[in-house]
Amino acid sequence: MGEQLSDNHALTNTDEEHFVRELILNLGEYPSYYAHMRPANLAGPAAGELCVPRSLEAQELTRRLRDGEWVVDLRNRVAFADDHLAGVVSFEYADGASFTTFLGWVLPWGEPLTLVGTRNDVTNAVRDLSRIGVDSPDVALGNGPEQVAPGAPTTSYPRLDWHGMLADRTQDDVVLDVRRTDEYTASHVDGAVNIPVHELLGRVDELPDVRLLVHCASGYRAGVGASLLQRVGRDVVHVDALSAAAAAAGVPLTTWVDGGVSRARGA
């Protein structure tokens, strides 16, 4: 409490206008689903519906994919890249925070949603989504395409680390950085295009019709982005690597240093 009394601006800043101005200046981007949570919170809690519904039949799941509905694969991004149902998107249920934040931020609000995964992952996902107002999604239980929709069309895409990207990249490829704009500004791969993953659905037409090497800070958002782009017919590679390891791998970077731009060729 003593530390808060001396350091917390809410308790030490007596100029209200200055406090508000500083607070607003330090606000970053926030998930779009916050706009939907506010009226829900004001209305008060409703009875939660957390039970897992009956699993969809393979024929119904296939129909939903054919009709372009949002179907989310909860498996880890490594398994997803190797083999998945054509038309699904990847939101790995690695932990509740990343999954809930990015699914609620990226996918259109209020549209029909189907979760595909093991009973344990689906149970956890249903619970976590209810916390942001996404209630009662449908489910298809199983671990992989052959368990949930045998015989349905499947696809895959390459998954590389930084060394693999450098070895595989051609002059026509475009590196797509799906991190937030502030992350990109601080440091990015030379020549990379930046579209944050939460803006990707609305900005796909800005990307050239070439192979896209998709990366982020850890690999999670890149997995989401690669799956979204493949769903609309783009040729993608998932660069599943830590951005902090890019320089050591020899990746040329542009970095903002002391008010200016510095270019490094990597270690």
C-alpha cells in the first residue's frame, strides 16, 4: 500500500485533465469483443450454459465447412499444419488466455461457431468462451480429421523455423508480420508487411497474390493467420518461431533504436 500511495498516478496526480490525458496516451490496442462485453456486464450475469452439446455428425460438419461457416480446430498448431479439414481455422487451445483473446478478437462476432477437438479441450474452450459472451457453440469431438469427418477433404501447409525460412524463401515471397503495429515498429524482418492478425480478415485484399511467410512473436498468432489466409485460398507458410530468435538465426532486421532506424543483418 505504501508503494501505491507514492507511485500510483490515480493517487498522486491531482490534475484530473493531466491524469486522463496520460491514461489515454498509454492505451494500446484492445480486443474488439470488449465492445460486446460492456452491455452484457451492465445487464448482469445470466445462468451459464457450460455443458458440451452432442457431437455433430460428420455429414453435418462437412456441410458447415462447405457453406463457409466458422469451424475452429483446437489442436496444437504443429498437428494442424500437418493435416486438417479444408476450411477450418486454427485456434490452438494451449491456454485459456491466448485462445479466448484471439478468437474473440479475430472472428466475426455473433456468427455460428463450431469447435473441433478432444472432449477435454472442447470443455475448456466452451467455458472460456462463455466468459467473453460467446455462448453455446456447437462441437465435433475427435482428435484429427479422420475422427470427426472421415473422407472429408483435408489440406496442410509448410511449417518452418527461421533457418528453414531463410533456406526456403524465394525473391517473390512476402513475409507477413501479424503482430501488433507497435511490435512491428520496434523491430521487424527487413521488407516485411505488417497486418495485425485481428485486422487480417478485413485486409486480405491488400496482400499480393504470392506465397506468404506468416510470423508473429511466438508462433501462435502466425498459426491463426496462416489458417485464415489458407481458408480464402492463399498460399501460406507458417513461420513457427520466436521473433526474439530471428537475429541469432541470421534474419535481416530493421529495428527502432534511440529515435532512429537501425538495420542489422543478423548474427
